[in-house]
Amino acid sequence: MSLFKRGKYWFFDFTHRGKRHQGSTGQTNKNLARQVEAKLRSDAALEHFGIAQPKITPLFKDFMECAFLSHIRKHAKSSRTVRFYEFHTARLLKHAKFAGLRLNQIDEEAISGYAPTGAIATINCDLRTLRRALRLAQRWRLIREVRVHTLPGERQRKFVLTAEMEKRYLELAPYPLKQAAILMLDLGLRPEECVSLRKDDLADAHVTVTFGKTANARRILPQTDRTREVIALCCALFPDSEWLFPGRKGKHLRRGSLDNLHAKIRRDHDFPADFVLY
């Protein structure tokens, strides 16, 4: 069959004149999916005879501000991710050579001229944002594949937290930073995963991570003696909260609270600048 369902969406897969056409119809209704497939078959036939209507792709600016950022806001797991893509989208749209171009005109030649001011790491974040946007446009069949290469020379973080530094840090860290730091160190948790732990996620032998950056982030982690002590303390401090680290208005603590405490300790006690929370 040329139509099949994957998840809640219908997909098409057919061959016309030896050329395979496959992808998502974007429809959850089978009748509408059939109409999309019929239109795609018709377009394929017209393209074969060289009489296809040229597709008008959206302006790059409109695609980035509307379709791309709307997709990010809908599917991002955290507000930090949304802010990241909003910031780097704004930088991309300030580039004069991209102004007025349609999405299908953003090719490798146009991208090679992207040279804004800023550190290489920042520019590479711009380019990774562009890469994700173009891959999304390709998936939606708006453009063909475009390769986006990042710049060489980006500085990589090579900080190593020694046992002595860890001991000093934990002696200085107040609640809840100290407790969160121990959980992150012993269990390999991200800050967002740590502060969003519910008491229902905890058992004496393990911790279940139900929230993460991707589906693969959901996992079961074995506890250590230190994490058991931390969890017992946090549960005793707030016995009526569903959260291990309760915040305001019945919600859990936010990562930003940990970031602020960590930045203060690093600043006041001369820890290296490369010592980040995660």
C-alpha cells in the first residue's frame, strides 16, 4: 500500500517512473491523506514531463520567525531551549545577505558568506540553528538538502572537577545547591532533571528520570549512599510537597535558582570560570 500510518500521521510511499517518493502527508485523517497523496502523484507526473508549476517557497525571514520558531515553542522541553533558538534566529535575520532571500535561496554559497561579529562558539550556535531550520524545511518538502558546516577553532571546555575542589565546593554550597550538586554528580543528572524530580520517582535502590531533553533521557539510575542521604533530607524538609525540590506556587524549583547560587560561589570563592553547573 502506498499509504500507511506511523504514530498518528499518515505517510506515503510510491514510485513513479522509477523514482521513489516517500514522506509524511502531515494528515491524521486518512481521506485527507489520500488527497495529499493524489496531489503528490499529480505533481510527480507533471514534473516528469517538465510542466510542473514552480513552487514558491516562503521568505527565509517569514519561515524562521513563524514556522520554525512556532515549531520550537511547541516541541521544546524547556524555556531555555526556546530562548536559545529565539536569540540565534534573531542573529541570523540581522545578516544582510539573508535579507529578502527565499528559503530555497539559502544555499551553501549564501551560508559561506555568513560572518557576523562575535566569538566562534556564538557563530557556530547560529549555524547550528540554521542547520536545524533547514533540516525541518527539508522534512516538510519545502527545499532540497543543504549542508551547513560550523567553523573550526571553537574552544572546547576541558575543565575537570578534582576531588579536593568538589569537597571544598560542597562545604561552601548552601541548600538546595549542595543537595542538587550531589545528585547531579552521583547520578549524572542534568540540572533540569534534578529539580523536576517528584517523590514518586524515588525508591531506595534507584531514581527514575521521567523528564528529559529527549525520550532517551528517561532512565533508571542506581542510588548511592550520598544520594539516599540527600533524598531523605529533602523529603524531611518538605514532607507535604510532591516535589523533591519544591518552588513557588506548588511548582518545582527552577534551574535558574541553582545557576544563581552556583555563580555566586564561583565568584566569591575564586573557582575557575570554566566550572559550570553542568
